[in-house]
Amino acid sequence: MGLLSDPSISTQSKLVDGLARHVRKVCLVLYVAGVVWFFCLALPEFNHGTYLSENALSPGLVYPEIRVDANRLAIQLLEELHRERTNHVSTTPHAWIAAKMNEFGLETHTHNYTLRYPFGGGKEYHGKNVYGILRAPRIASTEGIVFTAPYRAASSVHTDISPSVPLLLAFADFARRKNYWAKDLIFLVTEQEQLGMQAWLEAYHDGDRVPDANRTYLRPGNLPARAGSLQAALNIEVQDLEIDYVDVRIEGLNGKLPNLDMFNLVQRIMAREGIASGYKQAPRKKRRHSQSVYEQNLRGMLSMLASQASGVPTGNHGLFHRYRIDALTIAAARRQTHATLKGNPGSAAVPLLKAIEGISRSLNNLLERFHQSFFFYVIVNNDRYISIGDYMPALVALVACAFVKAYLKWATLPSASEMEAAAAAASAAGSESELPSPGEAEPDEPFDLPYGSVLIYLVATLAIGYLCNVLPLQQYFLEIPMGAAPLTTSVLSFLSLIGFILPFVVVLPPGGLELLHVAFLLIYGCAMIAIGLLNFALGFFVAVLTVPLVISLETSEENTKSSFRNSIRLLTLILNPMMIVYVIVLAMTFYQFPELPMQKIMLRAATAAMDASAYGLIDSVIYGNFLYFVVSTVLLPLWILCWTLALSKRRDYADYLDFDEAPSPQPPAPPAQRQAKLKRN
Amino acid sequence: MCQLRPRPLCQRLGSLLMALQVFLMAVLPAIAAATPATVGAPPPTTAPTTGGSRPNFSGPLGRSDERFHEELVVRPLSGDHVNTYFQFTTRWHFGKKDNLYHTQLTPRVIAEVLQQFDVKELHIGLTQGLWRYETWGYPIVEATSGAEMWAWFSGDNLTATEVDRQWGQLANVFSGVLCASLNFVDKTNSISPRHLLRPQFMPANRPRSVRYASLPREIVCTENLTPWKKLLPCGSASGFASLLNSGHVHNTKYHSLGLKVRMLCEDHLEDNCIVELTQTANLVYDLRLFELSNNDFSLRRLFGMGLNGFCELAESSKIYVQRNEQGQKYSLVPQPTQEVKSIRGGHLVVYAVYDMLEQFKDPGERLFNIAWLTPKNENRRRNLMKPTLPPVTVHRYLLGNGQERGRIATEVTNNHYEALPILVQELVPWYVHAYLHTLKIRRKPQRVNEYTRRWLPFKLLHYTPGKQRELPSHLEIGFTLPGQTSALITIDVDYLLLKWLEYPPDANHGHYIGAAMVSTQLPMGRNYTALPPEGHLFEHSFNATRPNYVLSLHTEALIVSLPTPDFSMPYNVICLACTVVALAFGPIHSVATKVIVVGRQASAPKNFVRKILGKIFRRNTVQVRAAAAAAAGAAQAEALRGGGGGRGGGRTAADQPILEDLREEEEQEQD
């Protein structure tokens, strides 16, 4: 209790003295340790082989029963669908899908939803999902599993994945004739990419919500039928019935992942059916064999973290995770026809159908929700993973710097006597004649740290961040005839500008900067840990970028070269969240269009960054992606604080003396010496 | 028939119906005030006349008359399903209560239960699967998934605690009889419904009480079927019960075993009673699971074997096959000897009747089989025609995400064009906290898929709040549902974090919330197949036109994920560590915050006796005082000296311990 407030520990203790002497080194060591630990994780000694924790899954316990006739049905349905697609170029053939589901004996329903697009004058888009429920004989509709296939219209710019619907239907027809189902199976065909999925899930879980015309952008409506609590979901995206390999996609919204058991289950079953499958599986010819195992592992890790960091799901499965439904996507790539590699088209999809059957039967065996194994992990390789207990120390070591420094700052906060000493020094430097005699002083008057003004300053910066979040969606802004991207960007840059100017306008009273520094370090540390727990990738990358700045940031004026201070100021400016977004987009543009001249790339990156911020906002209001929130409401205020500290604008002590009736300076030698010692470090 | 025994039966019937009418008029008009046409108090004479015109009671019933009937109803349903309904009815006019000691066809356990308890009516249902109202229409006997049980008690000087005791014992008896987990029925999952359940026993005008419980988690299997069959007079040796082989019964989409006992006594004369035991088995087969090339089926295919005859003890043994609606497309082999047309509430149903007594008239061993054949020209393409929706359908689902709170939503859809009175009963277990102030009934037109802010007022509300680990929440709502409208009843709930030993071994499976019951009165008889309350055989439902039909429906049960700790090694470690910390906190806190002052022993007791006394009364213990040490010295000296003079007569003996806190000390100092 008295740990933080007890003056006997704070200033006089040896710990603080020692820490003050070595704080830079300690922080540096911690930072390096964190980063090195992270790189070590790619070594086989630091990660583990995957295993199935949930015994109920027992993959491959049953022999697959699905036969070539299901494949024949899939081919026939695909032909029918292709005929339908000529008539429905930009829409989904709902009627055909619903009729097929009905014919196979599923309880078929449609689900309508409406999207009110926040920008561009509130245009409305309508969508429709079709789903059929196979009512399981062994249960009273209390649990269900979802099989989804996104449908892309023929006019879509994305890769054609229309064969997933026939595959889904062929499996549904097979499953309907079995009596072992202990969970209702829902076969769902969504449209408009992730929007349909999101609407369906919202309708399933929040179907009774009364839409608020101003606040809700996606009106999901209600579902006519449900199947109890959903246990798992499998999203199928197949480019062709003849497949080359299967890419298992797991990253969900905000970097959430399905249970590792589910990924392992898919891997096991795919391996049994002889399908090349894996996480971020690439076609065979592209695989490089020259890399060492370590390099491969590191690449795997980094690519997974990179795709997690943005928080955008890699497929429709990602939206399930928020409802605690474990889901992943099986994305099968089309086989390139080789003269030497000729498959039999009549049975091409049988392995995949068998795999889907095996996965669904294993999921059907589940007695409990997925709860064993890991929900937080990083996949190093298809059969190796890093658990949360192993990767968190890296982040903790990085963030620990902030806390160590915060403690030191708190312990060495200028007390009354020091402040007076500093003031005395300042006034002495100004003119010795004005030195007030000790007799006139009031030594009992306590010196208070300016808690109030620092708190107000913090609130102001947070308010700026909050405005970033809500301002672009206000009605009066939306009515401005401006595109989504310029509008969002202009609001964001305006608010950043306010943040930039803020420290020039508002100057904190003496002691305020130090207090602000402590507050900044604490908020920064807590924010990094919180972000890292929710989305490790995002937290870790942000921490790796910003911790050096946080370490080197100092508020004191003495003993620091101005060049050092200026370089820190420059670094702070560069690390502005909007700058970082721009730099990332610039790098990606450069990587994608290396042939363009630099100017064009920069221009293009600027528009792309503007688009990115608008998409981030839309993602956050429709899907609940928190990346935009993190950047605007957490990182931007932190940056403003950082900028304030880097500038270190102080009121002159002379002003302060005039202003505050001049507290008497007592020149106590020991504190001054200690302070000087502190500043040296 | 009535002439033979003029007194009991006609009177009985009349009074039974009176009782039912009294009940209905008490409850439902309140709801149906807006729709007087549906209630429109019928003249009590209608029922006896219709009852008289039909062979409601097969043959005369004398005292100690005991009859057994077996019936099988086969109804093809839409979506390639077939409903087979077995009903075994034993009706025993036993007269005096003492006669219950001498049972013949009625199982002894039933007679003993009636002897021992004041139970007048008992329903037990053991069900696997869910009846799909949308595609299958209404069942002949309603049941919820899992186990369900309710009983009416009536007797002299019956108190509520006595009813609770008897209810618990009754559940335990039938837990043994049916090998079901009915012994888990206790106060934490039983309610006494106020409005929804209607008595069917007689005389029902006395003070009576009802208890209801459901166990949605119960899984029904062979172990329940075998003891259930043993209650039958012929067992499973012969008769229709021989068709019920567990291998085939449990491969159905829905199977429900039912047991219903009721007492019909004369109003004033307690020793003129009938006991009626009805055992039902309701099965729904899915023809697609047979993997056939066409939709043909037969008894043999459904049950694995043909019928080997009738139960020799049975008064009648008949098979009814529905011939219209979905049954229209089938031709029967062998051709039925008899057809019955039943018009009920303006709805025509045609049944082909096979009388097994006729069929097995001649001696000789053979198996009887009925085959349903579709015409050869009909192709394999299944019937895609959607069935007409029954007038009222119900659903229930859980809304919200996360393990902290959610909303239970019950949806009632009225597909009829007229407004209907609806009664909904919810039983929310204690581990889910329901908040009554969040109860909302919203409405929408049937075709629209989004609920708006249009409320529906409720006409009747009965709520018994739950109590943690003791009582479930019990809610009954009555309202009028306009035609072609859906109503969504939502109530917000909080999920409770259980104590760590209260979680079942499969903690992550979730906990069950039982099905809601919905009751209504239909003005017409479409899809309505239940027996009239005064009848006891399936054939009594033929032509049983009434002014309205009381319909009772069950929704789905729900699974909720309560906040579940990670029951793995770290969790155990956390539990252990927290316990240790909690144990250590108390002493450490008291040591850290109190100043312990060791007071000198005031005056040593002189003799041995006083020493002992002193020990007993703890008079010479260490004085613990939360006081500043310096202050304590002076005060203590004072206290010891003058026997607490400063404080008046508070202290009598010099060696009285001084247990005071700081404030008292300060007061003393100020003194």
C-alpha cells in the first residue's frame, strides 16, 4: 500500500539510485531480450509439435462413406450452376440453390439483410442468404454445426469460387441420408463476401435488435429458423473440383484464431485423404527448398503475425470467432493442367468430399465445445506451434521497459525542496540580487504536483482520439459531398494537427511534464499489454517500433545535447500513426508496383492510405474490427503525449516564481547533487 | 351403454366436462376477451350428446371391470416422414380404493401409487428428438425433448409441503419404474403452474395442486423402453408392443414414450372410481434414412418384423392408417377392410382400419404386414410441395453472445387469420437469472422478418421469482395474438458463475434450459389430432367436433454456456493458491493493522478454584487492544486501580479484561 507513496522508499532507496544509474542499459537489455526471444521462437527447440488435445474428435476413426456418386452429383450441380450463372451475371441464383436444398430434404430458408452505407449519401444495399438445415435425428436442435460457402457472382472481381456451392450441396445430399448426426447441420450460402456472413451471424445472435436508424449500418433482420448453439463452422472456398492443394485459413477478426485442435483436425484428415494442405500453403513449384528450417519457420511466423495484425479476417470463417464458434476456411486451389499430371475428372473431388465428411463427423462427435488445446498460438509450421506462454514473454520484456522507467520517474519526481532548489538555481542564474533571503521563505508550505492539470491534459488528448472515432460518422459531416476516404483522412489529419499544436499552446506547470511522463509510460505499458493480449501481432509490432522511442524519451533539459533532442523529436514525428500507416502502404505499393517512378508510387500510396483509413473505419462500424479504434483512440493520444514530452516545453521558473508568490529557495546540497547525478544517466 | 349403468358414466362425463369448462372459462376468456368467438362458452350438453352418439366407451363397464385396448396409428407426414403412434389403454373400474390391492391388467405399481399418494393424474414423457410442427403438423400426444413429468394432487387436508413431499416420492418411484433420471426432480426444477396445465381427472372441483418438472438433458434409450413395455399386460411378447424393438425405435427422428394415469371418480361418492392408464409411443420415421429408391415402406421395414398377432388380453386391437393428405399417394397392401371418415372441426380425415382381432381370427401362425406402395410412374423426385403451415407454431432461441448475459426469446407465430389467445409458460432454472422488467412482447406481421417496436400488451402475468440453488423462475404470460402475426417474447438473463463443484463433468457442454410450453385454443380442427379430454381411445377423436380445441405445444430446449472456468491443471493451481491466500489474508491483515499490547496479568488468582474459574471464563487472557501503546499504559493503570472508576459501573472485578478500541481509549483520555 505504502509502496508507491512512502517517501522513505522512493528517493532514498538504493534500488532507485542503482536503477537511475543503469536505466538505459536495463531498458536496452530488456528490449534486446524481447526481440531475441521472439526470434528464438522460430528455433525448433522453442516451439512444440502439434497434437490433438480433445479426444472426442478422434479424427479418422470412421471410414469415409461418401462415394463417387456424390462427386457425380457435384459435377452435375456445377454444370447446372454454370447455366444459372449465365442468367445471373451479378446476382446469386437464390431460387436454384433453395430448390436444390429443398429437393435434398433440407429445411430451407432465406435471410434478407440491408446495409445502409454510412458514406456517400446513405445508399442502401440489399442482400440475401440461403440456408438449409439438416435436422439431426439424435438431438432436439440444441446444437449445430455450420457449413458455409460464399457465392461470388460471375461479375465479381475476385477469383471464381463457384464450385464450392455444388460441393456443399453434394455433401448435404449425402449427409441427409445418414442417421448418425448428433448436431443439426446448417448449409449456408452467403453472398457479398463477408457482409452476408456478418449479417447472418448477427441475425442469428441478435435477431431481436430493433434497428436504430441512425446508428446501425447493417440491418440483419431476424432468421426464420435456427439450430441451437453453434459449435463449429467450416467455410469452403473451392476454385475447382479438381484441386491442387488446400490452404487452411484461420485468422479471424481482430486476429482471433480458432482452437488449435480444429486446425490440427483439418490437417490430420487432409493428410489421410492425401491432399496437400497446410497453413498458407503455396503451390508446389513456388516452394523454395533452399531455405533453412529456421528461415522457413521465421517466415511462417512473421507472415502469420502480419496477416493477424491488421485484424481483417482472411475468410468468412473469421467472423464466427467473436461468437465463440470455432471456424476455419478450406480454400482449395485449382489444379493447373499438366500433360503429365492427369487426374480422373469423374472422381476428382472425392478426396475433398471425404475430407469434409471426416471433419464433419469428428465435429459431430464433440461432446463439449472446443475448450482444450490453445486459442492463442502462432503457427510456425504446419505441425509446429508456439503457445501463448512462450510468445508472451517477448512482448512482456518489451513493455517492461515502460514500467521500469515509469517507476524510476515516479521515484524521482521532483519534490518540493528540489523544485525550490531548481527554482533557486534558475533565479540565481537570472540575477543574484533577486535571491530572496532564507528568512523570508515559508518552508512549511507544501509543494503540490500539478495532478489536476495533467489529468485535464490527458483527458484532452484522449478526447481528440475519441473524436477521431466518432467525428467522421456524424450526420453533418456525412452530408458533405465528399468521398469516404478524403472525409476520413481530412478529419483524422485535422485532429492530428490539433494534437501537434497542443503542446505549443498548453504548457504544463512545473512538475507537470514529469508527471505526464509517468502517466504516459503507464498508459503506454497497459495499452500495449492489453492490445497484445487481444491481438498479439498488433501489440508486438507496435511495441517493437515504439519502445526505442519510449526508452530514449527524456523530459529534462540539462545535460542533453540539442542534437539528440532534435533527433528524438524527429523520430516522434515519424512515428505518428498516420505516418506509419502511410509508410506501410508505401512499402506495399512499392512492393506491388516496382516499375512505377517514385513520385507516382508516393501519390498512389497516399490515395491508398486514405482509402485504408476509410476502410478501417467502415470495418470498425460494420464488422467490429478494432484496428481503427486502436490507432485513433489509443495510439494517437499516446503519440500526442509523446510529442509533448519530446518537445518538453516548460514554463520559465521565473514566470512561475512571479506567478506563484515565490516559494523560498533553500539550497539543500544533497538533493541537488543527486538530481544532477540522475540527469547524467 | 349408458343405460346399463346409468348413474356413473353419464354423470361422470357431464361433471368432467363441467370441470374443464369451468377451468377454461376461468382462464382463457381473460386472454381471449378480444376474441369472444373462440371461447363462446359452449353448452355443456353438446359433449355428452356427441359422446353418446359415438362409441366412446366400448362396452359396459361394471365394477371391477378392467379392459385393455391397443391401437396403432400410421400417418404419412410431409417431407418423407412417417408417424407411427401406439396407444395402449387400460381402463379399470375398480370402485372402492381397497380394491386397488387386487390388480389384474393394471400394473401393480400404478395401483400402489394411487393407494399411497393423493395423486389423481400423472403424465410422464420420455422423448428423444423434437417434433417439427412446421412440416409434421401436430402430434397426437405432446411431449418435450428429454424427460417431462407433471401430476395433479387432490385430497383432504393436503398442504403444499405434503404435496411437495409426495411429488418427490412419486418422482423417485417412477425413476425406478422407468429407469429414468426422474429422481433428479426436486424443488430446484419443479414449479406449480397456475394457468397452463388443465386437470383431466375427476372430480376436479375440489382443492387441487399441480407440480411440473422437466429434465431436458435426459437421454431416452433402450433402458427406458424395456421397463415401459413391462407395464403392458402382454409385455412385449405379443400384440403391437412386439413391434417396438429398440434397434428400430431408436433409429427414428423422434421417439417419445408416454405414460398417463388419471382417476375418474364420482363427485360425491369416492368409492366409485375408474383408473385409466394410457401408454403411448410416438415415433417418426424418416424414409430417406432407409436409402430406398422409392418411398415405399411397410410395417416390416419400419419395425424390423411383421405383426405377430394381437395381445390376447386386449378388448380391441386396431391399426388406423391415414388415407388422405400425405397418405393419399400410397396404395395399401393388403386392402383395408374398413374405412372411417372423421370430420372434426370442419376438417376431414380418412382412416383405413385393420382389426387385428378379425385378422387373426383363424388359428395358424403367420405374420401380418401392411405395405404402403407408391405408384410406379411417380419418379424418384421427392415431393417438393411444402405442407400447409399449422395454425400456431412456436420456436425458442437464445440471443446475445458471451458467457455473461443473454436473452431468451420465445417466438409464437399465428398462421391463422383470426386472433388467438396464447398462454406461454417458461421455466428458467436457477443458474440463469431472469429479469422480469426486461420482459417484452413484440409483434410483427408474419411475412416480415424484422421485429419493430410494436408491443403487444399481455393480459395475464404470473411470475414466481427464482432463488439461487433453490427455486427456478416460473413465468406464465397470456396475451392475444392477432391473426397472421408473430410475437417475440424476450427476457434478459444473466448467467451465474457456479461454484466449482456444481459444474458437471462435461462443463463445457453447457447447461440446459427446458422448453417453454405454449397453449392456445383453436377454433378449427385443422392439423389437430389430440384426443378429446373425455375420451380415452384414439377412435374417440373421430368426429369429436367441439367449439374449440385446446392445443398445447412445446418449444426447443436451449443450451447455455455458463461462464466456465478452465478445469485444467492451472485452474486447480489457481483455486488452491487463492484458498491459501484467502486463509493467510485474515491473520496477516489483523496482525498488520492492529497493535498488540500485552497487558500484565492484573492480579494472580489466589487459590486454585479461582484459577480454574479464571481459566474457564478467560478472565486473565492477553488483552488485545487497538490502541497506541503509550496511551494504553495510563488507561490500563487507571482501569486496574479503580475497577474502571472512570467508566462507572462497567467493570466489577479488578482483573476484568479491558477490550476496548481506540476510540474508547481516547474518550477515557479526554476524561
